[in-house]
Amino acid sequence: MKILHVSHNYFPVVGGAEVMIQHLSEGLAQRGHVV
């Protein structure tokens, strides 16, 4: 499945949403999804 996360900020900006999106994206990619 192809997944797109949209956010105003992303890593290396450190904040709750940015860190959560990074971890979620990495986990989904490990499961074979295209993020």
C-alpha cells in the first residue's frame, strides 16, 4: 500500500507529532508499505 503522511514539520524538527510520524513511517516501511 502507498501511504503519504502530510505535516508542516518533519524530522529533524523535534516535537511530538514529528517523532510519531517518523516512527509510524519507519514501522510501516518495515512491513513492506511504500511511505
